[in-house]
Amino acid sequence: MVNEHITSLGYRLEFTDDVETVQPLLSACRLEPIEEVEDAIWSRSQYLIACTRAGGIAACIGWSRFPDDVVVHSLAVAPTSRGSGIGAGLLASAMGHLMDKRPVDAMWLVTTSRGARRLFGSAGFGTVEVADVPLEIQQHPTFQEASPRSVAMARRYGIQRRGLDNCAFRLILNDTPDATLPLGSVFFFRQTGDVIESSYRGGPVVRGHLLGQISGTNMKFCWHQFTDGGRLMQGDGDIDVESLPDGRRELRETIKTPDSVETNQLLLREV
């Protein structure tokens, strides 16, 4: 798991299946733990937690796994850590971990929070009608106990996505000159016609912006970013969009060495 971005925010990542570990944080966020599914086909809930240097838990995200699907639940960020970017970083890290370890066909969730809907929407989740949710997913406690105001969302990997609108990518490789952005940083893309925009931050990068034009599987772009040292950086490049067998995509910038060998310089992988 690429987590230099999380480290740069002052946290470290841990896994647990003990709900008691995250219970205080859930209570602080007015959330109830999800009951375990008795059906043996469902896995026991796993939690990815972001711990502070002092050992406290700043954020967590939990999920249950069906053979080819995941139900995401219990995304919580402590009030003192909100606005740090840990929520988005933790979500992207969890999605990347799940897909890199053992790809799924879809991830599902249900929420009443508009803020959560915006966050998940920026990571590729779209709203769905409850009737379109598979029956076995509807049997999960997070759906069974949902209020009438809840909205169901899904991130489907089996359906080829068009364009980059509302897509999130993690930085997997960064060998660009004067690279400052830590690995694991999240790029949130928006697309209007053939115009691409993306925002990002991480480590010393306080705010970054990418603007480009996409044509087929090629994107020409320019970028600029401001660092906490007061430095304004900018540049441009050329990226190719490649599809992965699990339904995700990668954005690759390659350069040729003096001996004409192509090498990756920048690699972003969709969550």
C-alpha cells in the first residue's frame, strides 16, 4: 500500500478487525458500529485506521466483503482532524488496497450525509436506486438499518467508464525533476468536454492544480503548485491513459533516456 501521503499528514495506517478499537471514534462522530453478518459468505468487517503520533485514532473506514463485492461502512474522521485531507486519503488508500489485493466487481454503501456523498462521488461512486442493489448486498446490516433518507451509492468496476469526470487517482510513481508530492497523494479529476482539471495536495504541496486536454487515450497537461516553503512550481507534460484488467485505469507519463529506452516518470492509478 502506497501511504507516504498519509505519513506526510502526520498519521500512520493500521488494520484491525476489532470494532472496540474504533468504537470511541464512532461514538464521537455519532455513528453506531455495524453488526457482523452471520452468513459465512460475508467476511468479518475490516477497518483501516489512521493513527496519530501519540497513538490516538484520527480516522477510520470499515468494510465487509462478499465474494466479488464490498460494502463500505463506518467512515469517520475525528473533529480535530477534519480539514486535514485524511478522510479522502484514507478512502483512496482503502479502495486501492482492496483492488490491489483482490479486485472486486463493485463497492456499495448507503449514507444520509451530503458531505459523504460529495466525498464518495469524487472517488467514482454514483447514486443508485435501492432496487438496483443486488439482494445479497441489501441483506447487509448497513442497508437493512438504513433510514428512509439514506442514499445508496456504488463504484462499479466491471463497467468501462468514459472520461475522467468524478474520478480519483493515487500517485504510485513520481520520478519527475524536483518531485515534492509524496506517493499516495490523491488527484481528483473533473472533465468538461475534452478539458481536464484536477486538484491535489500532500506533503509540502499546499495546493496543486492540473489543467489539460484529452484526446482519445492521450492527455496534454500543464500543472502548477504552491508549497509550504513559499515556492511556486509549474510544468507541463504528456500522459497516456491505459486500462487495467480489473476495470481501473492508469495515467502514465513516460520519457526516453539518452539511449532511447522508455521509462515511466509519473504514474497515477485509479481507485
